[in-house]
Amino acid sequence: MTEFTPWSALIGGFVLGGSALMLLLLNGRIAGISGIVSGAMQVSDPNAKWRWMFILGLIFGPLLAGPFGLGLPENIDASWPVILIGGFLVGTGTRIGSGCTSGHGICGIGRLSPRSIVATLTFMAVAIVVVFVVRHLIGV
């Protein structure tokens, strides 16, 4: 069990919220990663350039944060099949929910969107059930 340190979470929250706000104010776009990646994959999308820059920022951001003592976890206690199944389920939920946790949870709730509030509550309820099942019933 790792020690809870709220400072990195607080800094991350400010960076995420600020980034989402800047993208909305400067580009009129929602910072939902599923929509950004989907648009970047479409060759005819005229907005592909900023979408790819956003994706590159997600990839290289931890490298820039490293010297400040912030970064990604070094170990993930899950096998590749579990990670792949989880990714598939998240992608399926993203398609069914017409957006991802970042689009609905950060941007939608910030805009007081009823649809996003319901979607985020659904994401969180499912996450709670999945953690309970995995940790307490299956014992993974």
C-alpha cells in the first residue's frame, strides 16, 4: 500500500482543470480524450493537428514532470490480459456513454450538463462495483 500524498493529486487537478478550461476558452473544444483520439485518427479532420499535440502532451507530460518529483507509477499489479480486458471495457463504456470520464467528469460537470452528471455518477458507481468484485469476491 502506498502512502497517500494529496499534493500531486491537487497539482494534477489544477493542471487538468486549467488545461480543460484553456482548451474550451481558446478553441471552443471539450477536453474529452476519447473524442480527441477519435478525431485524430480521422485523416479528413481539419483539427487533427491540435488533437495530436494534445495526445503528445499526454505522452510526454510525465517526462516533463519527472524532475519535479511527479510521474507515473513504476509498477502495475495487473497482467496484460487484465489490462487489455479493462481497456476494452473502458472503450465500450466510452462508446455507450457518448464520451469518457474526462469529457463528462471534468468538462461536462464544469458546464453543469445534466447528461454528464448522470454519466459521471454511472462511471463512478460501476467503478465502485468493479473494485468490490475484483478485490473482495474474485480476490485478484
